[in-house]
Amino acid sequence: MNNGILENLQADRSTTATRAARSAVNAGELAGIKRELLQAEMRLAKARATIAGAEVDVKVLTAQLKTFTK
């Protein structure tokens, strides 16, 4: 009888160790994904700033062209 209990305890410990190892891997993967997401958000913000700047340039140049052609 005691053998069955010991085997169950060992199996539980093995399962717990496996879960802990998976958690560590998942935590590492999660940190990597978060870092990549932050980098993508930064690239998007820079692209939006570039677009906004280009739109201002177009408006200014269009206004100058209209003034020049009158």
C-alpha cells in the first residue's frame, strides 16, 4: 500500500517539475513576444510620424503652388 502512495507522490512531483519547466519556457517566450510587440509599436509610431510630416509637406507645397500659379 505504501508503494502506491509513494509512486503517486513521485508522479505528482514529476508533473509539478514539468509544469514549472514549461512555465519558465512560456515566460521566456512571453517576454520575447512582448519585446517584439513593443518594437513593432515603435516602428508604427515612427511610420505614422513620417506620414504626418509628408502630409504637412504636401499641404504646404500645394499652397505654394496655388499662390505661384495665380
